[in-house]
Amino acid sequence: MNHVEHKTSDIELGHELNIRELRQDDWAFIRSCDEILNWGFSNDGEQFLFSTRHSAFIAEIHQNPVGMVFGYRWGRNVGWIGLLVVNQEFRCQGIGRTLLSKQVQELRQAGCVTIGLDSVPEIRQFYASEGFVRDQKSLRLAICRVEGTPQGYVKTATKDDLPEISYSINRQPDLTGLSY
Amino acid sequence: MGFRDHSDSVQIGPWISTSPQMAGNMLKYYFHHLHPAKKTIKVGALEKGITVECLKTLGFEEVAFSFRMYWGVPLQTSIDFFTCIGDPAKG
């Protein structure tokens, strides 16, 4: 990942907004966002979030993190954006838009021709204003505990299973960047 | 592997199986071997995919939704990774 760091003036508040790459010492900020949102993403683990297939940026004002965005490359040309978060007190000031734009630019430069994301209904128009097109609903389903033991053969996958998994998916031939 | 791990629930995905029976076995595997302390499993699925009907057959219920959106070339399908597989030959 190229080291990219640029500065943008936030005219509305006069803050100096700095967009920089994620660092290991941002982990506390990530966890604080997760505690507020209760998304559970920080349990993905540092190894996953800091994998080489991720690109992640932090928005900071006076060296204090106020927002973040993650991007991920699937295979060679599909990118995915997630975890776009701005601290509540700094919202509606263009910080989220700046982070999104930065992540789109990063994924495009990495060769992505498709960039996807899942948007909560409340901010769908925000993404639309940045050129994202609605595809279909992404449903969240839940089930309470299922009793019984598995019948037949189920096992935990290992790296040795990756070639077969890749073949099964077919459209996703490169899974070598996965982390466990 | 559950990749959204809450105290009493876990979100899993992606989930690929060749039959509802295998999907049911994988579900039980998650509860009994990987996440014995979890009360709820959550999973995402696209509304127009065949997976939704399979999940409902297993007992899943819709609890929320978001909008999948894309920039550039239209999305063909969702692509994720998974860590638990069943053997089609063994059911």
C-alpha cells in the first residue's frame, strides 16, 4: 500500500482535517467506535483489519482521530467499503465524504472496477450523491440456538481447503490473501 | 469463523452449501463446536438470492436490512469468504 497523506481544509469549522493511513496505534480509536456502535467489528482482530488486502484511512483533527473508513479488495478487481464512521460531534461537516472519496480513489488505483458497500437506509442518499447505485436489499437474518449435533461431515476449514474453496466459488480465483 | 462477535450472538458468513441439509449441519456445527456459548447466529443474505429461502427453511427470521450499493461495473453477486465447509458427498 502506498503511503498517502493529504490535508484538506474544513471550511465550515476552520478545522484542519488530515486524512492518513491507519496505524497500529489507532486500535484504541477503532475499539472506541465499536463500543459506541456495537457493530462488533473490532473482534475481527488486528490481524484481519491490518491485512495487506485492506486499505484504511483515519481522519484526524489536531492529531486526534475523528473518523475512519476501511476498504478491502476481493480478488483483483472488486473492492468493498465498510466501517465508514465519523464521531458524532464531527458529523455533517464533510469528513465522511472526504473519507469515502479517499477510499474510492485508493481502490480504483488498486485496479478495482466495482466498488460495493452496504448502506443503512438512513444514509443511502449520501452514497447515491457520491455515485453509488442501489443494487438490492441486503437482509440480516437471525436464528436462536438450534439443538442437535451435526449429522454427516462438517469440519473447520484450513488453508489446505483454499484451492477447493476457490474452485467452488469460481468467480473468485484468488483467495490467497485471506487471514484466519 | 464468526466475524462479528458479540457477547451472546455471532454473525457468520459467507455461507455456501449444496443443500439445505448440509446448511443445517453447518449451522449445528457452529452452535455446538465453534460457538457453544452463543444464543443467536446472524447471517446476511441478498433479498433476491435463493439463500434467503433456504435460511428461512432452517428457521432464520429477518431482523434488519441495508441497501447494497455499488460504484462502477454492476455487482454480479456478493463475494465473501468462509471457514466452515461440508462435504457434498457425505451430506
